Amino acid sequence: MLSRSGTMRAAAVAAGRRGLATAAPKPNVGILAMDAYFPGRYVSQDDLEQADGVSSGKYTIGLGQKEMAFVSDREDINSVMLSAVSRLLERYEIDPALVGRLEVGTESLVDKSKSSRTTLMSLFGDNRDMEGATVMNACYGGTAALLNSAAWAESSEWRAEKPYAIYVAGDVAVYEAGPARPTGGCGAVAVLVGRDAPIRLVPGVRTSYAEDAYDFYKPSMSSEYPVVNGKDSQVCYMRALDSCYRGFKARSEAAEGQTAPSMLTDSVGSMLFHSPYNKLVQQSLRRLLFNDAVRAIEAGQPLPEALEPVREWAEACAGQDSAAALEASYTDRALDKALQAVDRSLSAHASLVAPGETVSQRVGNTYTGAMHANLLGLVCNRGANLRGSKAAAFSYGSGLIATMFGLDFAADATGPFTLERIQETADVFGALDARTRVPCEQFTSDMLLREAAYGRNSFTPVSPIEQVPPGAFYLESVDETWRRSYARRA
């Protein structure tokens, strides 16, 4: 009798032979399996409000956040990613020899040359023949890693004997003391990509947007803290969202033979966003509803009754010369209030977004991992109920690059990889519930330890190893030539 790993190997080779036999059938490339590592400690946003002396609700309502994961000097991005990828390999019993591509998305660099991707090679034994590298562009690298992995799985470089790609997306998101600090977080999501997937990338609808902007950047080589231009960053995010959504909808409707614009709520069952903080996610959904109104007016179609409250603004923004009006609408409070009413009438947030937003609310901003963590949370929340449904996902990285793409949750997926298996294996909500809540004083102390440790050589972390969950990796030391050593807690 074959073991599960043996069954997986046989299924992978058989799928490969089917793919080699004829080039015509679609390989149904996408996500086969997912897992994640989030630190074992967190600080409550309620506690942070009290410690920072701000009004109650400033972080929990104003930002929409609940908890924030963090690490001390005992963990860094390499250890976090080692923990995530090892969980994926072990929990799904993936033979490392079957992996033909390994890709990393992160902006948390501990070395300007040696990437986290190379550190992960310690998990793959004798398998040295793997494509892939680390992708860096603010929060966008995880999605670039996904798209690169999927393109490889569809390409002529794909081989039946090594049919899997793995990408891992995550960061240690920290800010200096001040108003931005509660928008930090930490974690990594590791994902297995291949053919005949239960979560499939929709071909031909993906749309991207890029421009040269200084909304968020990290120019100092002596600090891991970013420079943040908050207002510009939100405007850049919304501008990219507008452009990507309009292109995505146009391509999706053309692919389906639609002759009139359709509303988001009629097109997908789930909507995923890059989530620096949840309030921006709420605003982003409302922005898409507003775009639906603008598109209907531009097409000369009757405005759906639910969108009537925003007709005045939509008419002002419709047309070829609407860029200035669109930009002004980003900060129009009256429009946002009207859109909140639209959202409530459609139950759009509750149905499309809420099932996939909890992880980021409880972990904080994982930068490159944020949207991918939300996808994992959606699958862990709904499992088999997603079968046969569609989702759209928006990924954003400052500087800036953004993409919106489509996902199909296959109704007919069989074999070793299923939505139900992801839900059971990752058990992300059980993992979050098992973490330890620590006082704000400990969080502040650990941030000071990270500041003191950044860039140092001849260094041994002072934080106790017991802070790290069993089975996770941790930083053991940095020698005199800045070589980093890692160990795994038993």
C-alpha cells in the first residue's frame, strides 16, 4: 500500500504524463496547499490604546485591528520563513525532491546580497536543482512569487518528475514608536503551486498598475523602520485599485461574453485585499462598489437601484477626463458615507470580505504575506463551501506595483490536495487561539531589543528561546562576519 507521500508522487507523475501527452487541455494551475507561521506572542490593540494614551477605539475601530503579532531579537525573517516552509513540507508530507521551483516574496532584508531564498535550501536535502529567487518590491513580492510560480508550472520548463513550486510570502513589519506602530505585524504564508489545483488562477483577466511613487519606502540601511507618507500611500493604493478593478472587470466580462458591466456582488463570491489595516480594506470594498456605479453610467446602462445613493458622484467621475474627479473622490467624506449605506444594503462586506479578513485583523500587517494570509483564512473559514465559487484578489506594493487577479475554487478537485485538506491541516484559527497575549511593556521592550540588534555582528540574541513555539526556527547567533545561524526548538 502506498503512503500518502507515495500516493502524492504517483499522482503528480500521472498528472505530468497527462500534460505531456497533449498540449491542448488547460493544466488548471493554481494553489494546491497552504500553511503559515505566525509568532507565538501578540499584543492586544485594546491594550495598546491604553498604553499609548489614545482614545478607546482609535486602533480597534479607527484601524479596524484586533491583535498584532511580533517577534523579539530571537526571530528574523529567515527563521519565520523556515518555520512556514517546514510546516508546509511536513504537514502535507511533501517530498522535497518533487519541488522544482522555490520563490520568496519579502521586503524584510537581513542581508543586501544573500537572500532568504538561499537560507531555505537547508530544508530541501539533496535537491539543489530548483529555480526561483527572492522578489522584493514592498508588499507586492508575495504576489509576484505566486505569479512566477504559476507561470513556471504552465511553461515548457515544468517537468513531471519535479512538478511542484513553493512560494513563501511574509515579513517582520515594524514601525518606530508613534502613530504607525499599531499597523505592524509578523508572519509568513507558504504555498504549494502546481497543476490540477483546487484553487485555480483564472487565465486572461489579470490586470496590473505601476507608477513611480514615494508613498512608503526604506531608504536607511541602518534601520528596519520605513518612511511612511500616510495620505499619499492611501491615495496611491486607491488609484491602483481603481485602475486594476476597471481593467479586471473589462477583461472578465469580455471573457464571459458579457456586453454590459456587471456588479462585483454578482461576479464573485469572495473579495480579497492587501490589508495594511482593516479600515483600508473596508474603504477598498466601497471603492469597488463606486466603480461599479461609474462603469454603469459610462456604458449608458441603468444604474442598479442599490447604487442610486452615489449617482451624483458617479456621474461626475464618469467619462474619459475623470482622473481629477476620481482623485478628489478618494477623500470625499459625504461620498464615503453614502457608500457605507450602499455596502449595508447589499451586505457586501459581510458576504464578500468578512470571511477572509480575520487573519490580518488578528496578526496585523504581514506586508507581502497579507493578501495570501487572507486567502488562507478564507479557506480555513469556509472550506468545502467555496467549491464552485469565484474570488478576486487585489495585491499592492508601495513604490508602486499592484495587480488584481481571479481565482476559481474548483468544484471537481480530487486527489491529495483539496480545500478541505487545507482547512484541516493549516487550522489557522486554532493556531491563532493558541498564542500568548503579552503586556504592552514586553512588546515595547522587544522592539528596543530589535533596534539594538539590527545590523550587528558577533551577536547572540538575549530573548529566551522559550518565546518561540515548539517546532519553530529561531536565530541562534550572528558571527563576526555576519553569518547567521539558526536552530529549531524541539
